[in-house]
Amino acid sequence: MTHWPPSMVTEDAVGDISPSHPIICRYCGLLQQVPALVAPATASCAQCGVTLRRVQRNALGRALAFSLSGLMLLLMSCIMPLMQVSTFGIVLGADMFSGPRRLEDQGVWELALVVLFTTAIAPLLKLAGTAYVLLAIRLPQPPKHARVVFTWMGKLGAWSMVEVYLLGVFVAYVKLVDIVHIDVGVAVFGLVGVMIATVAADAFLDRQAVWETLERKGVVAHRFVPAMVSTPQTGTASFLACETCQKVSRVVGQGGHDCPRCGSHLHARKPNGIVRCWALVMASIVLYIPANLYPVLTVVQMGAGEPSTILGGVEELLAAKMYPLAALVFFASIMVPMLKLVGLIILLLMTQFGSAARLLDRGRLYRIVSVIGRWSMIDIFMISILVALVHFGALVTIEPGLGAVAFAGVVILTIFAAESFDPRMMWDAAASPGERA
């Protein structure tokens, strides 16, 4: 893939072509014109270097193929066995819904809902919705609701956690393999396929191309208002980028403006971004304490319980000389939430103090924080699998603990906190040079 800044993009004789269009970088707020791109090509922000647009050959066709493949594999995984364990002549099996069912039976419906949504509902809706829209835009007149469906698909990306769930399955397998006889079911291999198909679909999907096609075929919220590009003489205060479809519109007057393409409300910056992010960070810190102090699960053997905290689970893995797995759990369940909270606090404080130091590095920190938080769900998924597989009556049973509920709350709140923070505010506060929306 060739990589060019917007001002240096050249045309190729063969490939898919994107139209020239203005864009406001969602990470630094710089308004710039992206010229027509001929696949394969990538346009980068002239100020912070992030990718503004990537054009690939037959991108939407490939994204459709992978979305349909992932959807079929996910449906297969939902009805096939996930894992089966046996000990003392007792055989127990589990599928993708066994964990949520057992969690609900044991009174922690909150965890059941989180696991069900992130492992089945969100991936299913994301793949089905994406395939539906990509099929719809092939019609001469796509249905009007296609833009609404595509809007919601963009919001589900952070909550579709098949790859994290697979890592939780692996951790649960390693924990159980020395205790009981365990067989891996077809669903595990299906989920591996879902993960690969989802990653490939996301890599090929050009969201701007979908919105441009919907706009060209008349599927817009209301009358189309051509976007204009500012000049140093006119300024940029009246140019707003839609958070949903990235369309740049020039607005007149104050407030009450909706995107002419997707209908989302337009804001210069995310409303109350600093305050909302601080509130969510503080709530996460409050939950982080019981998440580490209270047991996340209890192993009940012959009527006696052995509670285990997150750190206790790491110590058990170290005692069993499972050093790589112990390092993985320690990093994902202890270090990642802590680093994410510390990272967000650094970003918030430096923004509020108007610091201009290391803006590019802070932008990279924000992008890392936005991505890594979801991987802390490994422990929650592992617990759901262990609870589903290990319930041998009086012999041994695994029960979820209060710490697991608090820890799931930490992961969810930090995801919302990262989403609430607007990295463009760092550049605003630092009074960085360059045209700004």
C-alpha cells in the first residue's frame, strides 16, 4: 500500500477512484482538502500524520464478501458446541450461550448481559448490518433507512469482542487442561474464522465510499448542502465535521445544525468532553478498588470455597509455572486498566493546562488508550467459560464474585471515557498553528 500525504497523492491508471473532498482530521482538527485518490492509495493528515482516507481496489466488494463469511461462521458458532469437559464420569458441555445462562442463574445478570452482548449480539449486528448496507448500495435506489443502519454499525465496533473472547477461551482452556479432560468444539474454530473475517472486513471497508454512494443515490437526511473549503481570508469557525460520516459542512448561525448527509447533530467538538471524561475516569477509579480487592471467582470444592482475586489468579498461574499466561493475564487485567486510567488523566490534565508539549505523542497515546481497553475483558470472558463448564455439584463448582462485576464496570466505563475525550481539544488548548474547524 502506497502512503502519501494529501498534497503528494498521485493518480494511477488502474483502480477505484475516490472524489476530491474536504475533511477535518478527527484527531487534530485540521481542515484540509483530500484530492482524488486512485487505488491503492492512502492520504494522511498533514499535521498529525493519521490516516484520513484509504482507497483499495474493489474495497466494498471485498468487505461484503468477508462480512457475509463472518456472519455465516458466527451463526454456525452460535449453534455448535464450544468446549466439553469430563471428570469422574461426569461430562459437561458448553456453547456460546452457556456462560451467560449460568451467570444469570447465579444472580449476576449484569455480567451475563455484558458477555452476551459483546460476544454474540454486537458481532452479529455489526456483520449483518454491514452486509445489509453493502448489498443495499448496489441497488439503483437503496432504502432510506440504510443510512440509519450504517450509522449504528459504526458505533458497534468497540463492543464486538470476538477476538478478546477467543483469548478468554484460551486462558480458560489452559486453566482447566490439567484438572479435567477437555475437548475443544467446532465453535472455537468457527470463532477463529469470524475473527479473521471481521478484521479483513474492517480493513477493506471504506466508510467514506459507502456514505458517498448513499449520498449520490439520494439516501440523505435532507436537502444536500454542498460542503465548502475555507480559505485563510474566510476562516474556519463555521466549518463543522460530522462525527458519524465525516462530511464537512459550512454552517451559518449558532447551534441547531444537522449533517445534511446522515442527519447527526453537528458539534465543533464533543459536547462537555472534558467534564464527561473526568466523571467517567473518576467512576472507573472508584470501581477499580473493589475490582481488585473482592474475589472475581470462587472455587467451591466439597462445600468449601476458595475465593480468588485478579492478582490471586496471576499468583496461581505463577505457582503453576505458567509464566507466559500469567504475564498475559497480569498485563490485560491489571496493567491495561491502570495504564488506560493514567493515560486519560495525563491527557485531561495537559489539555486543561493548555500544554503544547508532545502533541503528536499525546495523540498516539490517545489512540493506544482507545484500542487497548477492550482487551481487559479477557478475565470476564474466562470467568463466563469456567462458570459454564465447572459445575460438578458437590465435587467442584466455580461461582462468579463481586469483583468480576466491578471489573466489568471498570472496562465499560473506561471505553466510554476514551470515547468522550476529544483529542482535537489538545490542539485547541495548545493554540497549535494551522487552520482549525
